[in-house]
Amino acid sequence: MPIVQVELLEGRTHEQLSKMVKDITDVIVADVGASREAVHVILREMPKDHYAVGGILKSDQ
């Protein structure tokens, strides 16, 4: 059972997340041969004040 974990900043719409999950599942099914029902996708959204690049919080940019 393939398990895919995606970490991303909050702010995407339900429609964007839904499409991303479908696309990820499609690739795993095509490339690995797993059944759709076996593919698990975990989304972890984080607030922009919990992520920084170059010492600057994303919420400050």
C-alpha cells in the first residue's frame, strides 16, 4: 500500500487539494501498478508562521 505524504503551506482551496490528491493517485497507479484503493495520501498543511526560509517566516513575506 503506497503512502504519500505531502507537506505544504496553508492557503489552497478544497478544489486545488482535491485535484492534487487525484493527480498523485493517478501517477502512483500508473507508475507502480497499485490499485486506486491502495493509495493513501496524507496532506499536512502548516501555517505560514510555522515555516521559514532564509531566517524569514513566510508570514512576514
